[in-house]
Amino acid sequence: MHTLRYEPISAAFYADRRDKLAAQLPVGSLVVVHANDIYPTNADGTLAHHQNANLFYLTGIDQEETVLLMRVGKDGSHEDTLLLRETNEHIVIWEGARLTKEMATQLSAVADVRWTDAYNALLAEWVPAAKEVWLEQDNHPRRNTYVQTRNARMQAALQAAYPDAVVKSLYEILAAMRLVKTEAELAQLREACRITGEGFVEVLRSIKPGMGEWEMEGLLSSAYIRRRARKFSFLPIIASGKDTCVLHYISNHKRCEDGDLILFDIGAEYGGYAGDMTRTVPANGKYTPRQKAVYEACLAVHRYARDIMRPGLKKSEYERLVRVRMAAELVKLGLLTQQEVDAAPENPLCVRKYFMHGTSHSLGIDVHDVGPADPIFAVNQVWTIEPGIYIPAENIGIRIETDVVILEDTTEDLIPNAPLDVADIEALMQ
């Protein structure tokens, strides 16, 4: 499609997603999923549009004011209607052309495409006839926002207009579906990860003491966009010195000093899918002995975590096993005593003093992608692996992260082009 920077997934993928969703819903269900709003900044400014992940997952449409309506019949049959923002001459002049109905059908495989102003009339016809109305709700356990989404606002309006409607949430069904990736999704993720790693390696060759964290961010942005990424997949973390110990440092405002470590937690978005990697490198191209020792300990835990990430292992058990291995490494580094670890050897929570976050999260359309609360690892799930060791007293914070897809008896590293070993990093920085 000429309106897209990326190569889209085939429309057959989105038709298949809707088939699988409909197969899990009762006869007489009505599905309603809205696009995200375009959020205001100040004066007449707005943020860039970031599409609702579930709408994108079900349609491939990345445009504001889009609505998907699905009416579910017997044996998983369903009738789908897509509502689009109608374009006009003013929009074309100021913002550029929007999707035509024909283009939307080509992207989504939805044959019935209408303009968004038909929304209220369709609800008036279909909501009273529906046994259950299934709505998009963001119930991600880490969500914390005071801003009402378009889906939440439209749900409130729907319930006010139709108080007798039986309203259900799509969250758990779609979260479980999105946890396991198809081959089409893996292709998009591989490209997002390729761009993520290549851009980092390009910038790695330019790093030197005195360079601004913001300069590295600018170089990364250029490297990603030149490779057809739309943007960073999340606000980039480029933290040097003591701020390597700040988990979500995003100001990127300092100059890195000789002897500093620089922690890059970065990712590129391609085709709506996110890359996510972390590397920690020396500003001057050479780790000190202590920096190297901590890095090698973190890398040992990283490799152990990858070795045990196999189908059938429960996520909570995986995290426990990684903590046990991390405890052993922290004892070797002199950060914990064996007595502290022996107080709870099967689940050494004492590691939280130096490793305070989880090892892995699901990855997909969202960086912290949706899924069940405590999933069991399975083939074609995509996860990050990102242990870290943070020692504020020594200005040493090291995190090492890559993205992997789980296979039958191994994992595939989706960012093989970004070096992990000390020798490889130092060689590139020379």
C-alpha cells in the first residue's frame, strides 16, 4: 500500500485473527473495537497517532477514528463491518489522504467498509439485538493512567445509551491469542529486531568520551528511520555513569565521561511490531576489570535464562530459577553473602537489592505485550531476556537484553547482529 512506510502483513492474517476470535464467542455476540485517540499537547498541537493494538491485530488498519464491528453467528460465523474516517478536500490538503474503502478492504479483508458517521445508527440496530456486547478493555496489570481512552469513553457512552446491554471484556481472549505469534508476525518482529540491532552497531562505532547521550539518541533515530522504522518502539534509555542504575532513565541529557558505562535500552518499531534490546558498553571502549566482572556475571545469568526458556516451563518458575542463578553470581561479586542466600536458597529474594525487575516480558505489537498473568512458555511465543545488576555505590548498572522466539527445543535470538561478548563489543568500539 502506498500509504505505508512498511510492508504490511497479508490481509489473510487479519481475517484469520477475526475467525479465531469469533470461534471463542457465543452466538449473538457483538464485538466493538475502536482506534486510539489522537491526543492533544498544547495550543493546536497533537501527539502522533499510536494505534490501539487490538484493533491493529484484528484489521491491520493504522488510522484514527476507525471502528471494527463484528456480529457473531452460529459455528463461529461472523459478519464484519469496518468504519473509517471519511476523507475530504480539507483533510487531503492539510494532513494527506486517508484510506479509501477499497484500500481498507485490501489491508483488512473486511468487505463491508463504511464511514464512521454510521456508528450510532449501527449501534441502535445491533446492540439491542445482541446477547452480549464484547468491548476492548485495557486490563494490562501494569497499566496506570489517568487518561480515558477512546474505547473506555465509547464504552461509557454505549452503556449509558443501552443500560440493559450485557457487556463483556475482550482482554483475556485477545491477550491469550496475541501471546503466540504466527509466522507473519514473526517476520515483522525479525525485521524490527534487525533494525534495532543494526542501528545500535552503527552507533557503537561512533561512541567516545564527552559525547552527549542526546547525540547517541539522534544517531540511533537516524539509523532506525533510514531502515524504514517508523519510530522508536518506546522512549529510548541512553544512560551513562550513575544513571545506568536508574531503570527508566529517559532524559538522555548528560555527556558521558571517560570511564563511564553507557546503558542503551532501545528498540525500533516496524510494521506495528516492537524490537527491544539492551546493551551496556564502556564510553572509552574498554571495560575496567570491575566493570568486566559485573558484565560477565550478568551475561552468565542471561545465557542461563536463555538455556532454560523452553516449552512447558511456567513463567513464575523460570523467574525463580533465574533468581537462584543470579544469587550465585552476586555472591561471587561480593555483593551478597552466602549466609544471605542460604536464608532462602530456593527463592533468594535478597537478589532484589541488585536485580529488582523481572527477567523477561512478552514482546509483540506492544513492548510489554499482553498475555495471561503467569503463562506457560510455548512454541512461537516471543520474550525478552534481560537480567541486570545495579550497584549505585560503584556507578555500575549493567543490563543485557535480547529478544527470542521459543522453538521446540531451543530459542532463536532475534537480534544476533548486536554483540554480547566483551571482546566483540570492545573490538567494534576500537
